[in-house]
Amino acid sequence: MSTILNPARQADRLYHDLLSPEETIDVRARVRKTATDVVAPAARRIAQGDERVDGFPRDVFDALASAGLYRLPFRSEVGGDGLAHAVTATAVAIEELAYYSSSIAAVFDVHCILAGSALSHGTEAQQQIWLRGVAEGSMVGAFATTEPDASSDLSPQAVRTVAVRKGDGWVLNGRKRWISNSPVARFIVTLARTGDRLSLFIVDTTLPGVRVGAPDLKMGNRGQLTADVWYDNVELGDDALLGGREGHGLRHALATLTLGRIGIAAAGVGMAQAAFDHTVAHLTSRHAFGKPVAANQHWQFLLADRATEIENARTLYLKAALRRDAGELFPDPEAAMAKHYATRLSVDMARDAVQAFGGLGFARELSADGTPGPVEAIYRDSKIGEIYEGTNEIQKWIIARTIFGKEVTG
């Protein structure tokens, strides 16, 4: 049995991008080359790894830094590329990375979109210290809102991590959960309660009292390390308060998470496209009952539906990104629609791919000849997209609020 490890890119002939600026199209080509050269060779190792044994894919992270990819989202004054459509460029970069590795796309997303975007609300001094390091890739960033008992609900009443004034600084106590990149992060932008409001703090992970747990063992996205983080009487200076303003944390966190949803939507499209391309190649080359499997109308109609859905999903995330680039801090409903639609599609398309490949779709590797399973990792990795950066149920609620109004939906 043979399988096509590098199938033809069907989007190159099926998708006609009339939305992206020329700048973004150039970024896509640049990132695709880097992803093909750097991410693709490491993708299987990362997908089949063990978080606690294999650890963070530092070699790939550093290679993306050398290629300058972490500069894409940021202004030139802090070492970024200063692109006119930085959000759109960042989103297409995530799609191209996710085509080969959801884990690497997630690492990029957390480093640039979550940690990096949050820092863009900081003072100029904070940006020069921390955001420049993010753009260079000389340090890894993380972003912490979720707690054991607070995830979708980020109200001051739900958040248990607390920062209390002490002299000209703060003392931070609490615990965060599912914090991506935290085992290797140099800093963690952390949401904490300050009185009856929420604020964001830039927490240097080398400070006394900061403890990061062992990486969680997950079904998928094994190269995206997550762990619990404890803060035990961590003393912070006033320069750690993001933007130098108390009480602005929730607004900045929600704006960051909205941007993150665009990135997760793009990752969903990348995974769906990869699963689609593998499936088309297999159905065309595999024969049963004297004809290509693709000759069966079931597969023709199913893949026609999926091609249409991938088209729609890509257009949705691009539209949301372009609205953000145009100055819309909360580009809903498109951001919520894109995240909900694209991540559901990635799971559906990955499941279809497993079915199309049959036993090989279910396999990680064939022991007889070492043939790798081409799509099982996509299936495992895709599920988390429906959960993180705001569950898809929350996205539906956001869309419903746009339809009916907050006075009806709450």
C-alpha cells in the first residue's frame, strides 16, 4: 500500500482570493516556503511526540524566528515588519503553518497573537522590552486567562488570581491552567483581579514565586505545551501593570481573544485543506472494483461540499482579519462565525479523511513497511479548535447576540 505524502495543493486551483491585498498574498507565499522547508520535515515528529519527553519544538521555533515570521504582526518601531494589513498577514501565516502542523500554528498564535497582541496595549517602554523580544523570537511569550474554575467566564467574580497593592508595586497570587507555551515562556501576560476589576500584568517567569508545572499530556497538539502556572506572593513592580492602567484587563483580554479567534479559524482552514488535499489524492489514485474510488458519487458529492465549505471558511477569516486591520477592535460577527465554522469544518473534514483512507486513516504507522498514517494526526489535532479561544458554543452565543441583541440573549 502506498500513500501520497505531499499531495497537490487543491486551493491553488479552486480558491480565487479576491480579498487579500498583494502584501498578504506575498506573505502567504513566503510563509508557505518556510513551512515546507522547516515545518513539514518536523511535523510527524511533533505530532507523534510526548510532551514531557520530547518537549518544546525549539528547533522549529528558532527557524521561524530566523525566517522573520514573528515580525509579521508588529509595527516597525518594535522590530516588526510594519505591514499595512498585519492581522490578515498573520492569519494567512497561521493557515500555512497549520497545513503541516497544528502544534506549530498554535505556538505561533499564542506567541504572536495572544502574548504579542496583548503587549501592544502596553506602554512604549513595555513594548520595547517585551514586544521586541517577541518579534525577534529571542524569547517565548505566553498569555494566561484560564483558571481551574474560570475559562469562558472571565468576570471579576470568577477570576481567583489576585494582585494586591503593596507600596509602589503589587503582590500576585493565584493559579492558571492550560497555559500554552508556559513551560518555556520568558514572560506570561496574566489576567488578575485588582479590587473589583480585572487588570493584566506582564509576569517575568524568572521571578521568585512563579512556578510552572509539568506539561499536560494531550490527545493532540502535542508540540503546543500547556501547563498549570502558580503565583505564590510574586512581587511585581508598577512597570509590570500592562499599559500602566489598572482595571483595563478585561477589555484588553477580550480584544486579544477576539483576534486569537481569527487565528484559530485560520488554523482550522489549514488543517481542513490538508485533510482535503490528502483525501483527493487518495481517492484519485486508489482503485476498487476496477475504478478509482473517486468515481463513486458519494465521494464526489461529499468533496464538493467540503470544497465549498473550505472556500467559505477562508473567506470568513480573511474578512474578519481585514475588518480588524481597518480598526474594528471586535470584528464580530465575522470573527465568531469564522472560528465556529472553520474549526467545525476541520473536524468534519479530518473525520472524512480517516474514513476515505480506511484502515490507513486510523493508523499512526504500518509496522510492516513503516508507512506513516497520513491523516490521523489531523483528526486528533483538529478537535481542540472547537474548544480553545472561546468554545464554539460561546461563538454561537456571540453571533446570536448580534442577531437578537444583548437585551435578549444576555
